[in-house]
Amino acid sequence: MTKYKTAATLLTTSVIAATLGAAAPALAAADTQAPVVSRVTPDLSTRSGNWITFNVGYSDNVAVTDVEMQLLDTDGHITQDSFSYEAPFRLILNMNPYPDNTVIQFRVIAHDAAGNASTPKLVSYHVSKTDPTVTLPANLNGRLVRGAFTTTVTAHAANAGTITSVQLWINRKLASTASKAPWTVRYDSSKVNGKLDALLITSDSYGNYRTDAWTMTADNTAPTLKKTAGPGNGAKVKDTVTVTATATDTSGITKVELLAAGKVVAADTSAPYTLKVAAAKLPKSSPIALRATDKAGNTRVVAIGTWKR
């Protein structure tokens, strides 16, 4: 008797043949390459008190999953172990337990998802908790200023550190930064009148900083000045000539002067301002003016006219 294969049998046979003839899928190669820690540097901009953050430079052929910090004692034993699990993997060190001006050591190790660990990178860090010392110029507090002015300070860092910057803040806005000695900062007050709250921030290479504050007054307004008596324009003068004037200013007046052809021929430093000059000392014909100067150095000139003798 002849036997026939059904359609179902033929289909099953073809599937089995195709399966047996197909190549097995390739397995992914195991990740045996360890990460590399290239650098560990303190981020002084993020220092808060005695807590400091370290930035870690790392690389891996796939991806780093965490970075480990192992604090060591003087014998090289691990005293504390901490991890950072999120890129960019910053490590935080609490310096409170350590004395000032000491060197501590720690190891940094990066791990990847396959369990590979980098070669430990040994880091030595100098702990410094002492703020810089700063010497300010005398009489800064209450200083009267006008226009652009500079302030130079003397600054020193402790524990073999260096000063990295001196910043001047005026009314809570950064006005000037000095990044090298001499530590001179500048502010232009020409568009300001009134109280100036100054803050000086001096930073060192360890992230320590010192603040110094003082108050100044900006006066960029010229005094008022008016002649009250004396010869006018075109006057012919002889003997002793007398001119009186009034002058006022919010900062106070230092002097009022009588000018002949631009040269001072008389002056008075207290009100009422009386200025006297011998006519014989004047040119035969010269332009005459009054000039008032306030305590900030602002001046006002008022022309009187031309005198003849």
C-alpha cells in the first residue's frame, strides 16, 4: 500500500530542515575593559565651610556606573568609604575631622556595569581652614569719592597657599576683580551720588576667603557758587579789590578762589567767602572768575567778566 505525506507533514519537515540548517546567533563579547580615572581636582567654587567637592575625570569603553572614594589613614588603611552614583560623579569631602594645615590621602576608583574597576588613583590633599589676611588702606570707612577711584590692599594666604582673587562689590553688584598682585580694584562712581556699601572678598587657592566691608559716599555734583558783591564786567579797578561770594555743597566747601586769566590771585577757605587782591598785581586787562571746590574735589566756575586797571 502506498503512503502519502499530508500537507501538514510536509510543512513541519521543511521547518525542521530550515532550523537545522540555520547558524546559531553570535553571543556578545564580554566587557573586560576597566574604566580609567584620569584626574581628581577640587572645585573651589562649590566649597561650603569645610565641605569641598572634587571633580573626577574618567573614561570607559561602555559607561561608568559609580565612583568610589576611600579615605585612608597614615598606614594606608581605609577609614571611610563613599560613592557617587550619578554623572558627573562628584565626590564630597568633609574636612571638619582633620586639623588645619595637614595632608590627607584618599583613593578614587571608577566601576562599570560589568563589574570592572579602575586602577585606584591616589590623591593627596592639603587641608587648609585658615582665611587669608588682608590689610586695608586707612580711612576707607566714611571715605568721600568722586568719579573713578582705585583701592589697593595687601593680602596673604595661610599654609603655603596663594591669593587667587580680590573682588570689590558695590551695593551688592560686582564692580571689579583683581587676579594678581598688586591687588588693586577699581570703581567708577561718576554716575552715582549718595551712599556706597562696599564689600571686598579675598580668596585663596584652598577655597578659603575673607570679607571686609565699609561704607563710602559718592559726590559727583559740583557746588553752587554765586558772587554777592564786587566789581562786574568791564570794571576799572584800583587799590585793593574785594569780591564776596556764597558757595554750598552737600559734602562741604573746601575753598573759593578768585581767578585772573586762569591764575589764582586770592582764596578763602571759610564762609563768608571774601577775596581780596591788589589791583597792581592784576594784568592791565584780564578775564576774572570765581571757582568753588567741594570736599570731594568737584568744582564750579562762575565768570565775572573782564577787569581793567
